[in-house]
Amino acid sequence: MLEDGVELQFARGTGLLVGKGGKGDLKTHGGTLGVLFTANAEAPWPGYWDALEIGPYATTDTSISGAIVEYGGDNADTGALT
């Protein structure tokens, strides 16, 4: 579980796939600070990194609460969270 205040930084062209090629889950529980999914650059732009993608094999335990997703969405067919 990713707790309040955790920050995940993504390099250009990368992202996080959960339950895409096999079972997996992601749990975030952000509060005052949130759980931040962001770019690893000093001056990023929208679409800097790909996406946080929840695939067809994500378990029912997957829960995203209090997350902030910024500078993702590099794929023209999807947004930052798919």
C-alpha cells in the first residue's frame, strides 16, 4: 500500500502497469499530502511520462484513493490514468 506522502517519479516514456500481463494490484491511501505520481524532471510538461494503467488482470483489491497524477499521458490514445 502506498501511504500519504509517497511520491513516485517516472522517467520520460515510462509508466506503471498494474494487472496488465498477469495478476497484480495497487493500493493508494493518500490523505493531506496525497500519493503523488509525477515526472522525474525539473521542468516537465504534460505527457512527459506515459500512464498509470490498470489492466484487465488487476485484482479486486486495487484501490486508488487520494492520488495526484501529474505530467502523465504521453500516449495520444489514453490519458494519464487508464
